[in-house]
Amino acid sequence: MDYNKTIEVFGADLSSEIKQRLEQKLGEEVSVEVVEKIKTNVKTHAVTARVDGESVAPSVDIDDLFIKYKHGYASLEEIAEQLSESLIHFRKPEFEMPVLTAEEAKKHVILNVVNADRNQELLSNVPHYKITDDLAVICRWMVSEEASFVVTKQICQELEMTGDEVLQAGQDNINKMPFKVEAIGNVLAGMLGENPVSDVDPGIYVLTNESTINGSNVLLSRDTLNRVHSELGDGSDIIIIPSSRHEVLALKITDQMDPDSLREIIKSVNEATVSDADYLSDSLYRYDGNKLTIVGDSFTPEVEQSVGDDSPSMSFGIGGL
């Protein structure tokens, strides 16, 4: 075992081992390669395998497996055997590949909120707009509850739709989606299998979607935010805390709150408990019943960093629809 081996060399060696195993198991010629995949917040490496003549090329991420290999927890041969079986299993997906038409896009595309700074390379290749300086909105095609893919500019060309049209289709579907608003004590109780937690501030609410996957797209549901603003804020503005890409927290602004302290808590929690893939933001936000803004040195609106929608010809989500 070469402990100085890079993931690129590891991937090349692994591809060779997997190719031999797949061709022995399948009795067919197989092309195996390592590709770099740009995902939300992170860049990963994956092994893909395509049987000669087949259109589907399943892939499996190898970054975690590389770490296991580097630490001596698994040999190259053991990993190759494991991945060979996985790639054979994934040859026949459990869902039908979507037909890329504008009509189908209008049924299946939704919007996701991601961190703009950590996804600059991804954003350069996808239709998007910003709702604040540090939060961007992209489109994702939902194949099933478990499977989806990001809509790129190339896919827009295949759909014969502009980026704005795809974003609008995503917003239309967001407007139809149900979102969950629950007191944090009830959420914790559900996780722990206990009665509602009584010693948790009842004025903190968890906002997410029904699947709780990419649930920060609740920030694009004006109806949900306005309901929370009305019920929780009682006419006053509310704070939005970015828990992760999967949910956000909402609470009423009080005189005892200090923006700097809250930001320190957000940053500490992100560093300690939120994975790179699930990270949303270290910022603190304010919702005034109309728009989302980044909180500055105080909660006084005049000193907040108010950011408008930078989409070229339309406005979406909080900024418009």
C-alpha cells in the first residue's frame, strides 16, 4: 500500500481493477473511468462504468473509500470487488430516465437554495439568481423522491427553454409545494421519540419541505414565510437562521438579541455539526414580510445589507413572485 498515493492515482488503479472484475462477471467489454463531479458545496471523484452498447453509465463516489484505503482499513482489491458489485446493481436504475421536454420540465423542476460563494463553479454552468449576496437559487429535476439532478445550461438547450423559463417553472412548482412549520420542541421530541420538549424556547420554529431534503427552499415560498411572519412576528420582523441546506430556523427579534453573538453560534454549529455538503450559510437573515436581507451590525433595517434579485428579466421567490 502506497500511503503517498493521490486520489487520482488511486482512481486509475481502482478503475483497472474494476474493469477486470466487471468484464469477468458480465462477459462483456466495459469502459471504466474516474470523473470529477461538481456537487452542491463540494467536488467529488467517482468511478463510472459503461457496458459497451448501453446508454446508462452508473457511477459511485470514491472519496470516502480513498480515505479508508489510505488508513489501511481496506485494500484496493477489496474496494474494487465492493464497487464492482455496486456498479452491476446500479446498471438497471430503479426509476425511468426522464424525457427532456419543456412539458416534463414544468412538472418536475423545482428550485434549491445553495451557498453562492461555495458554488461558484457550479453556478457558472447553471441558470440561477441570487436572493441575497451569499444565497443563490438553482434548478433541480426531481426524477423520484430519492433521485434528482441539477439542470444545467446544456440541459436547458435540450429542453429548448431559456434559463428564466426553467427557473420560472421551478418557482411555479415551489408555489404548489406543502412546507412544514413546527415548533423546535416538537421536532426534537419526534427525533428522540419523546413527548414535546418543554424546556426549549417555544418561539423557535423549524421550516422545511415535506421530504426534509433541500428543505431550505422554503425560503422561496412567500406564503409560508408570510404565515410564519404573521404568526411568530405578530407584526414584527423575524430572524431566519440557516440551519443547513435541509431546513432553516425562524424566531422573533427581541431586544435581548445580539447579531454578533448569533452569528458566532451559527458559525460554531456549522463547523461542529454540519457537513460540507449540507452547509448553507454563516449569515443571519431578517424577513420583513416582503424580502430577505442579511443582518449587519444591528437589527435596524437601515444598516442591513439589503440585496435585490439579480435575475436578468424576471423576479422570483422572495424578490418577486
